[in-house]
Amino acid sequence: MLRHECGYELDLRCRQCGATLLHEPRLGIFCPSCGRRVTLVCHRCGKKW
């Protein structure tokens, strides 16, 4: 589960390989298996994840 700074939680999986996405402050949201980087907007507050 990815948790945004506003408290919203979301379970995300990679579209390419199906692995669970991870969040690192320095790297952002990424897939540990294939290396794909994802940009998201929080559904609750509208800010970038």
C-alpha cells in the first residue's frame, strides 16, 4: 500500500509486469521488477504523489 502525505492509501501494481509498486522519496514511485517509473496525482488532495 502506498501512503500519500495527506493519509490516502492506494494499492498499485505495475501495468507491465504486475509487481507491487514501491515509493522511495528520492526515486518516486517505481516498479522493483522492471524499473518502470510512475507519476500519480493523489485522488484525495490532488497533489503529486
